[in-house]
Amino acid sequence: MENSKRFRFPKTTVVVLTFLYIIIILLTHFLFNKGNAKECAQQLLLIQCLGLIVQLFLNYWNFRSQSKIVILATLFISSMILLSVISSFFSFRMLCEVYPI
């Protein structure tokens, strides 16, 4: 019974990061997927969905692992993925201007 409660906080944090990731994807879809920036938003959504697949894999790997280093590594990787998604969300207009389709 102790193994299921071991490293509960980092494992829960990775799941919370996944939910934040899904919220960012939905916000991107509803805020940017209209008008003249639709093509750029479609590419951003594609990259975000690929990142979500990696995030879900990290969640699976995190919950199956009992090693502290693996759990902390998945937490670090998940937070870096979320940081990149948040930064691309807030700099969306600049990214579309610099890298036009």
C-alpha cells in the first residue's frame, strides 16, 4: 500500500500540468483560430497536439515508475513543455508575423 502513496506530489503535479496544457490548447483554438491568422493557428494547434501526446506518454511513464529520478525527470520535462506552450501562446501574433505561411 505504501508504493501507491510514494512520490504522490510530483505525480499529481504532472497530471495538473496536463490539464493546464489542455486548457491552453482550447484557448488557442477559441481565441486564435479565426480570421486571417487561421493558418498560423492551425500549425500552432498541430504542434500543441503533438506536445500533448508526449505529455500523455510522460504521465503514463510517471505513474508506472517507482524511481525518484525518473519521476522528477518527467516532472521537469513536463514543466518545460508547458513553459514552451505558454510562451508560444502569449507570443502568437509575433510568431505569425515572423514566420508567415
